[in-house]
Amino acid sequence: MMVTGLVICHGNLAFEFVNAVEKILGSTDSLYPFTNENLSPETLYHHLVSFLHKQGGDDVIIMADLRGGSCWTVAKRISHEFPKIHVISGVNLPMLISFLTKRDTVPPEELPAILEQDTHRGVRMD
């Protein structure tokens, strides 16, 4: 089972997240950053759809930065058109580490809920 991750954020945040997680876990071929910088939502949508068509029929989890923001809105639109896409908001490093370490062992339909749990576990007040 192959699960692909897309990280969609404002500015360069997605690229920095992917860069940071690769420094922690090593290079990955299953996590792709996207930005909405200087793109209309419609243009971002077309970039993502084009990428998804090239990827084939893999399960995809889109991790967006902000629920309700333009990146999330585009991701939700896409998820209505592609049945094997799930969207999670609030992307952070614990979510990405969880994705990369569990994507090959957890069934794709269960992975989003586990990512949400692991994301919350990564946020603590000490």
C-alpha cells in the first residue's frame, strides 16, 4: 500500500516542514510540499490536480496549515473529487514524522485519525 503526503501551506512553510523532517528522518520520496504564494486558489487547485493525475491511484493525505484557509479550502475541494484523498489541517512536525513512520504499516483509511492523535500528542505545555 502506497500513501503519498502533500503538505500545502502559506509562504515557504511547507518546504521548510519537509526540509526539517528530512533532516530528522532522512530523504523521502513520498512527501511533497506546495505553496499558495502568488497563486490564486484556482491556480493552486490546477497545480495539485495535475500532480495527482501524474501520481496515479495512490492514497493521498493532504496536510494543510490552517483550517479554513485557502490551502485547506483547495484541499477540501480536491478531496470531493478524488475518493482516495483525506485532508488534515494544522500540519506540524509530529504529524509529518508520524506520517513517514506509519504510512507503510497502517491501513490508508486509518492513517488520518492516527496522524491527528499523534499531532495532538506532540503539543504539550510543560
